[in-house]
Amino acid sequence: MTDYEAYDKIFSKYPDVVSIKDVSKMLGLGIRNTYQLVADGKLHSLNCCKKIMITKVEVINYVLQCAQQRDDK
């Protein structure tokens, strides 16, 4: 699957920039674990008006990277 195909198919109902709450829903994680991914640098974020925002592309890249690591094992 190319990056363009992934972008069109994965999380298509979400906007291009999402909140921590949205990311936690997208990944099936709790809020604390999602904040930890940002703190650990696994998800790059944008600070916008005292809100942490993450691009959908970043979330998709994280999911694809995790899938690739799992396949490599």
C-alpha cells in the first residue's frame, strides 16, 4: 500500500489535523498512553493555541511503522 492509498483509506472520516482525544480513538489507546507517545517523540505534534494537535499523516505513518516492525519479527 502506498502512502497515498493509505491516506485515502485509513482514518478517512477524520480531519487532516486531529486532537489527542481523536488520536486515542484512532489508535484504540487511552489518553495517557497517547500523551506518552507524543512525549516519547513517537508521534510528532503541533502546539496550537495551547492544544496539542497531530496531523493525520503522522498517525498513519505511526500505524504503518508499527505494522512493519511487527512483520519484521
